[in-house]
Amino acid sequence: MLEIEGLRATVSDKEILKGITLTVKPGEIHAVMGPNGSGKSTLAQVLAGHPAYTVTGGTATYDGQDLLAMDAEVRAQAGVFLAFQYPVEIPGVSNAYFLRAAYNEIRKARGEEEIDPMSFADLMDEKMKLVEMDGAMLTRSVNTGFSGGEKKRNEILQMAVLEPRLAILDETDSGLDIDALRIVANGVNSLKRANNATIVVTHYQRLLNYIVPDYVHVLANGRIVRSGGKELALELEAKGYDWLLEPALA
Amino acid sequence: MIDSYLRGFETFSRNGAASAPQWARSLRLSGITRFEQLGFPDKRNEDWHFTSVAPLAEREFLPLTTGATRVTAAQLSPFTFGATDWHTLVFVNGRFDAELSSTASLPDGVEVMSLARAYDEMPVLLEQHVGRIASIDAHSFTALNTAFINDGAVVHVRQDVEVARPIHLLFVSDAGAVDGVIQPRNLIVLDRFAKATVIESYVTVALGASAYFTNTVTEATVAEGATLTHLKLQRESAQAYHVGTLDVRQARDSHLVSFSFATGAILSRTNTYTELRGEGCGATLNGLYLGDDEQTIDHQTRIEHVEPNCYSRELYKGILDGASHGVFNGKVYVHPEAQKTDGKQTNNTLLLSERAKIDTKPQLEIFADDVKCTHGATVGRLDETSLFYMKSRGINARTARELLTYAFAADVLETIELAEVREALEAATLRRYASV
Ligand SMILES: Nc1ncnc2c1ncn2[C@@H]1O[C@H](COP(=O)(O)OP(=O)(O)OP(=O)(O)O)[C@@H](O)[C@H]1O
Ligand SMILES: [Mg+2]
């Protein structure tokens, strides 16, 4: 479903990704871990099509298509979703309006009819329950004045509504207390399908108790320095990253 | 070209002015005298540094002689917000129109009427306030307005009375206004603990491509503990000239919530002034200006913190397209006695075209030492991160731009409490910037 080959990217002329190779198949959950500043968010943003990053080498193929050649909105319409590490506040656009606009664009791209406001309200009711979110959040401006936890839940709500095929969650667990973490993880798990895949970027093993990965990758200094099964996350929890970093830097 | 106004004044003094009381006549005389001394301001005048009034000064606008009303209720419906239970005074080409107005359901303790009628019914109140709030000393346009005081609206809300529905002063111009000058003079008096919402609308119907000039002054006094919500909606035709001043005096524990929406006229200047003359006052001055083509939209605000423990909040936003020119000059004076003043001023402008420009000048003058005052101004284009966020949800680039443009404006429109006005302005702004 997603094949990344030797991906290199720069921001402000600084090379951040130095050759990433990663294959994600339908139904799989991949965890990406690594120290601060190692390039995890950069990888996520490059896959989502952020214009600030320049791809300088390598390829990324999504469902047989050249992902890197697609505009950000086309990627989203094709089923790629990024839950932002730092969700963006958009004062003046209500959450409900934003979600419906996004939902309809994605339906249009799939050749489906736009949804009427009534049916959309029903859909929202169902999805809000999933992330245990209060209805009042819908009338508020997107992420504006939301607490850290509310923002993260809002990302998962968007994911629940848009039903992506490839979801990339960038530190969705950071700053969440254990209850919120459980809610977010439940949301992600209940959206799991045999034909979709998830990349979970996280600092903490604890999220992986709830969202159990098939593969764990360690990103350090712009490269994947180690890949393994879910037990790798436990090892990282116990030993930290230093034992992997030394050889990577050498 | 002040001559035409001086000549107009002579004619005016001979005809229509006779019925006014003596104090009003001498006020007019001081107005024309001051206007003759001052003339129109030029760019050397610090208050007019960014806006040239030459296009207005060089034209000849004549005081209007009363013409027959051609405006119908149907023509006004786009400007009445679908409300049927508001208290509305309609002025056509500056003259009160009783037939189009509706004040039947006013509660006890509230008087809303034309200035001409108020001369008879509230002589003391008028003499006490008219010309005592808005200064003519350094303000040419206020002096000019004062010279021609003749019609306008008077609103008086008595102690403890809360007026539930808004009072709408609707100034409409039609073909009868061509080449004329319209000079409403309004007075709003809120007694202790009174509460009211007053809307001033300036609109044009069926005018065509001809110019006219609105020069309006509203004086307001808000007594102890009273709250005045004032909305000014300037939606005149694209050929109109508009200068408008709201000047407010606030007593202790009173509140002013002001909003200025300006989108019409080739050249407009809106002054919003208030003096916080007692402790515990609050003033919120917000505004939105939407410009295009060759429009100039100028706002000047002045907040005088005279006494301690007051706050002021100011948020003015603008969207400028075409070759339009915006000006924001926000003055905040904190007098030496006004300790614990809490002031915040923000002006954000979005430029949609290379040719559009904004001059923004916050002016904080603080003479007290224990205060918290901030100001900030931003000028820019749409935020790339927000655009990316929306695109990452599948929203196409054009829609994302449109929505963000709308959202920029909605952010300040949201502060309007009156639902009918907020929703109407939001809808109009959405239609203007978004094709969704
Ligand atoms: N817009 C930018 N301009 C300059 N440098 C940037 C920019 N974005 C990221 N970087 C740099 O790129 C490097 C990788 O950043 P990235 O955000 O991808 O790290 P990360 O692994 O997600 O870190 P964290 O765990 O803190 O989220 C860092 O050194 C960061 O400072
Ligand atoms: Mg990161």
C-alpha cells in the first residue's frame, strides 16, 4: 500500500530525512519511535505533502501511484490522513463546518453524493461518541482554545469521519492522561480495517499497549536505524535510544 | 471648496433653520465659524496623515432641500435583518421619514424620536448634551456637521430600563441624494443602569453611479452602571463619501460595546471615540473593514482612560483586495490618575492583492505607571500552515483559501452579540469571499 524508498528531504536547506526505506501493507500497524528531532514529524509531513519540505531524493508510492507528485488535498482525497503533532487552530471556522466541508470533498473525490446536513448530524453523533467528545465542540472554531487533549481527540474525530486508508498519527498520545489515551486508542482501534493501515509516531511504549503494532522502527538522525516487532518497543523503553544511536552516528 | 458649504449655510440659516431653538442656532454659528477657520484637513494634519480628503474637498456637495420620498419599505428590507420587532427610525436623504419608521412598541422609559420633535419634547436634555460631547475645536467634519444641525435621531433610555430589542437608526440615500451632503446629528442618552443596543446603518438604494456625501455625528453619554451596545454598519454605494464620528462619555461602572462594519463608499472615515470618566468602566471597540477596487477605508479610534481600574479591548480586522487602502489609527491615552488600566489593542489586516495596502498606527500614550497595556498589529497573507491543515483534510486549495479568508473576518464578527446582525454579516461575508 505504501512503499518508501530512499526518501530524502530538506527544510530550509537543512537535510532532515537522509534516506528512509519503509513498506506498509494493508492491515498493518507500524510504530515509528526515536529521539527528539530525529525527523519523525518531518517524515509524517512529507508524506502528507507539506509545502515547506523539499524532497531531494527517493520515492514514495501509494497504491501504485507516485505519492510525492500529488497535491496535499489529492493525497487526502485518496485516503491519506495525518493526525498532526500540533493541530492547527483556525479561528472563525466552526468544527462542524470544517468537518462537513472535508467530508464532502472526500466524497466528491470518490464520486459520491454530498451528504445533507441532517444525515451529517447523525454521522457526527455516532463519531463523537467514539471519541467521547462533547457536542458543544462542534460549534466552536477548529481547535481554537482547545486544551491539548481536546485537540488530539479532535484529530481522531476527523479521522473517524474521513475514514482514511492510511492514517499517520504523529504523537497523538503526547500530553494525554491515561483516560484520554485510552479513548484515543479505542478510537484508532475501532477504525481498524483489513484494508487500511496505520503509522503511529510515538515517544512512549505505553500507547503501544493499546494500539499493538506489527512493526516498530527507530528513526534516528534522519534514518531508520533499527526495525523489529512489538518487543522492540519494550526494549527501547528499558534501554533508551543511546545503544542504537552510537553506531548510527559512527 | 469650502465656499459651497458657506453659501449653503446662508441659505440654510434663512430657510429651514428658523424653527430651531436659540441654543441650536448659536451652536450652528460656532460650527460654521470653526469650519471656515479649519477648512478641510490635509496630510499635514496628524489625524489625516494617511488619508487624503482632496477628492471629497474638491467636489461641490450641496445641502439637500427636502425632496419627496421615493424609498419604499420593500427597498429597505435588505437592511432590516428580517426583524419585525425592532424600534426603527428611517431617514431618507437625511430627513426623518415617519411612514417608514416604527416605534410603536417602545417600552416605558424609552424615547426614540427625530431631532426636530425632540426640540419640543426634550429641550433640556438636548441643550445639555448636543455639542457638548463631540468637539469641533480640531475636527473640521464635526464643525461642518454642527453648522447644519437639523435632523437626526435622539434616543433616551431612563434609569434601570433595559431595552430588549435593538433600536435601529437607518439612514438611507437614494437618487435624491445625488451631489448632496447629508448630515445627521444623533444623540444617545443612557441614564443610570440603563441598557440598550443602538444600530446605525448607512445604506444606499437605487442611486446609480453618482456621488453624495454623508457626514454624520453621534454623541452618546452612558451614565453610571449603564451599558450601550453600538453597531455602526456603513454599506453606502461605491461612489459615496462617508465621514462618521461616534463620541461617547462613560460614567463609572458603565460599558460600551462598539462595532464598526465598513464596506461601502469610495472614501470613508469612521471615528470611534470614548472617554472613560469613572472607575470600573469597560470599553470594547471592535470592527471589520472590507475593501476592494479604489476604496479608502479609514478608522480612527480614541480611548481616554481618565480614571483608574478601567479596561478597554480593541480588535479591528480588515480584508483588502484590488487597489484598496485601509487605515487604522488607534489611540489609547492613559491619564496620570488612571492606575490599573488594562488595555489591549489589536489590528490585523489581510491583503488579498499586491496592490492593496494598509497603514496601521497604534498610538499608546501612557502617563500612569501601574498599567497593563498592549498593542499589536499584523499585516499579511493567508497562513500557510492553516492552508496546509485544511488541504490535508481533503479540502481543495481554492476552497481552503476562501474559507480562511471568511474565517479571518468571522473571527471578529463572532463578537457581535446580536444574532440577527452577526448572522447576516457572516452570511454576506461568506458569499463575498467563498463560492461554497
Ligand atoms: N520548518 C523547519 N525549519 C527548520 N528546521 C526544522 C523545521 N522543521 C523541522 N526542523 C528541524 O528538523 C529536525 C527534525 O524535526 P522533526 O520535527 O521532524 O523531529 P521529530 O522527530 O518529530 O521530533 P519530536 O520528537 O520533538 O517531535 C529538527 O532538528 C528540527 O529542528
Ligand atoms: Mg515530532
